[in-house]
Amino acid sequence: MKKNRRIPIAASFAGLLVFAALFADFLSPNPPASQNLDQFFHPPSRVHIFDRRGGVKLRPFIYKTELTDPLNVTYREDTEAAYPLEFFFRGYPYRLLGLIPLDRHLVGRSGQPHYYPLGTDELGRDVTARVLAGTRTSLLVVVLGMAIYAALGLTIGASAGLFGGWMDALLMRFSEFVLALPALYLALALRALMPLRIPFWQTLLLTVGIIASVAWPPMARGIRGLILQLKNSMHIEAARSLGSTPMQIFRRHMLPALLPYALTQTAVAAPVFLLGEAVLSFLNVGFRDTGESWGSMLRSLKDIRVITDFWWNLLPLFMVFLCLLCLNVFSSRLGRREPDSQIMRI
């Protein structure tokens, strides 16, 4: 880490993402799904400390805004009255960490006018709140996807390497078939077989399962190759000659040797799940608008005016880019630590 300065930077950003995901509701000034059609595409709220007479206010404040031109989406501040920001104010109820019921929020306003740190989208929803909720969704996708990916790769690869014969041939030919198909089209085809409107947790499991179902072959083939190498090693032959069962040999002698490679491959596959969820949600087959995710927020970028005039709606794209960069830094670092002798390309 001392030689590579990118690692501490990536670790700091990852820590901020985890903190934002755990305390998303506490950091959000408004409900993520709350719509305010009177303030669609509202720019980020301007925070003031000087009033119109030049006096200094002890508490930062905002002005009430009015939509003066709906066609060009132009807002004007009404400087007649100042509305101070509230810290640790009472807002919408939520459960901290999914367990503790609370209604306190870091900064914002409990009444009108609302405080929008990063503006609103086309339906008047708070971009800050939706990005924070999307951080929680994206981290859930990455963590759950890595777990399913590792389980599939280890199970299929170990089954092919340990049993051999027709099972090895069947599983490896099936992995070649999956590798030969375009991953995006296969994922879209699998998603098309499922109902579109399903609850959030079902959407999460379905999206992660679909991505894992097209991403497992490299992991499984690598595990199978390592097992074929280990089966002929001297310590495995010694354990077999002492009467150890195949399951004991795998659990005590093979699995510890497979874990470094499995962890490395799992880390390398982590960006695939983040990018896959963003693409599926962008194509309207992943998370719907009611389930906040970075991919579903990016659907508004299909309108060129959103990119040119309402720049604050580009924040989800910026977050996806930074998260992918962070995951690639970690995976590349783990890849360099993996001994080349443990990796067999098949």
C-alpha cells in the first residue's frame, strides 16, 4: 500500500460508500421516492449566509424558489424571507441499519421549502436521496453477486475436477456454450422470461442471479484446472493412502489451496455485477423507478437535454465510474499478488 498510492485512495472511497449505504436515510434530507411535480428539474439549492441587506446569519439558510418559465425550466429565488437549515431535524421515518426506528436526519428542512443539495429529477425527486439509496442497492448487488459467483464457480469447478469423466465433459462443454453466447443478450433473454413488476428484494436476487448465471465459466474452469493439478500432488496421494475420504481430502487439503485463486477471481468479477445491474436497469429490465438504483436513475440520460441543461442528474453516472474504478484498483492489486503457478488457463 505504501508503494501504490491508489490503494489508500480506493480504500477511502470504498469506506465512504459503505458509510453512505449504511446511513443513507440519515444523510438524506427528503424521502427518495417522494415526488414534487411543481419543482421538477430543480437546480441544487443555493445555501446563503448573507441576506439581501448584507447581514450575516448565524445559521445557513435558503430562499424559496418559484418556477418562472416551465418551458425552459427556470427558477427564481424569492429573497423576501429566509428559511434556515435545520440540523438533526425530524423528517420521514426510517429504520437505521434496518433495525432501529428513527426519524432524525443530518441537515435539511422539515417543511416548505425543501432543501435539495443536488437538485431534483424530472419528477421532482431529490437526487441526493436517490443517489444515497442507489449506493445501498449497488453495494448489495456487488456483495451478493460476489457470493453467488464464488458459490457457482467453486461448486461447478470442483464437481468437474473431482468427479471427472462424463460430468467433467458435460460441465466444461456447457461452460463453453455459455462463454460462446453474448453475455448481454443472454442476460436480457433470461430477464425477459421473468415478470417485470416484482418487489425490490426479488428484483435484487433475480438481477444478481441472472448476471452470475452468465459470469461463472472463467471461475469454474480455473478451479477445475487447479484441482486437476492438485490431484496428482504428493501430499494428496499421501492423504489418500492414509485412508482419507474424497470429501476430507477436498476440505482439508484442496480447499485451502483453492481459496487464494477463488478470492482473486471473485474480486475481479465484482465490477461485472455493478456494471451489469446498471446496464439492465438502464434498459428498463432491472430495478424499476420505485426501487432506487444508479442504473434506473441513468434512464433519464436518454434525453439529451438532461445532459446539457440539468447536469446534476449526471451524478449517478459519476458514481458508477468511481465505484468501477475503485473495484478495478482492488482487483488488479489482488491479481498481482496471485502466484502465476496457481493459475492454469484452459
